[in-house]
Amino acid sequence: MDGFQAYGAGKAGQAFDPLTFIRQPQTVMRILCWLFSMVILACVANEGYVNRPEEVEEFCVFNRNQHACNYAVAMGTLCFLCSSCFLALDVYFPQISAVNDRKKAVMADIGVSALWSLIWFVGFCFLANQWQFSNSEDNPLDEGADAARATIVFSFFSIFTWALQGLLGVYKFKLGADSVTFNQDYVDPNQQEPVEAPPTEE
């Protein structure tokens, strides 16, 4: 079948079209997830730690809680790597010939997206709580305040970008399952065995 589709992609071996790939909603959401993780990582790594003149060691702007900054840095780094890997998988996905392998890739995308949405929800709540209880006396010059607020905001945005990514994966899974079922039930009339004509009476 020329129009065969399995899990949102056509037959393997077709030419890759960058313009069509960039315009796909799943690609747009993937790039947003990648950008948000970069913003969070850059904000905390560059301005998330400050120090007072009388102190030698730097402390985290989130209520002097090192775990808050470590959480943001770790999640930003892992999310960046994860987004990059799945973006590469999206590029390679149309070249996967086995339907079962495509199914596994889509299911992995759904599971990972749901997990990251949950992780960023926890991170948003944790960072917002620590910022709320931060003592202004620890940071009288309000250093890193903008970076801290940006980290919280983009953590909040990341919840929805990953959730939407998961919903797009579910849609892709349902669409793929339907198309595969249709393809399995389809029988090419040209490949059917010819029916023998009954013998004629002499």
C-alpha cells in the first residue's frame, strides 16, 4: 500500500524532509522541552549560588538549600540529554521498518514524557516552596533573584510541555494501532488465489 502509515510515519526508506519534520507538533514540543531545560540549567548554574562577604563558601539562593539547586541542575542536565536523545529518535523513527519496534519507541516516549511531567511538577513545588521561605537577610542585594524566578517559571512550563508531549505520544499510539490493524486486515485483490471455474458438461 502506497499510503501505509504505522505510528505516524510511512514506510521505511523514504527521504527525510527537514521542513516537514520541524513543522510537526511533536517536534515543536520536543524543542521547547529542550530549550526550557537549557534555561533552567543556565539560570541555576550561573546565578543560583551566591555568597556573603563574611562567608567563604557559596550557598544556594533557594533558602540556602543546596538540595534545591542540585535538583534543578541535575534535572536540567538530564532533561536536556533526554530531549536530545528523543529528538534524534524522532529523526530516525521513519527509518524503523519493524512495526513492533515503532510501537516500543512510541510507548517509551509516552512513559518518559509522563515521568518528566511528574518530575517537573515536584521540582516546581519544591523550588517555589524554598524560594518562598528564603530569608532576605541571607541575600540583602537580592542576587540571583531573577534567575531563581526564571527557574521556577520554566519548571512550571516544563510540566505542561512534557504532558503535551505525552498526549501527542498517546495520539500517535492510537493512530498507529488503528493503521496497523487496517493494514493487517487488508488483502490485495491481485494476490488472491484465482477461483477455479467449475468443469463444463460436455
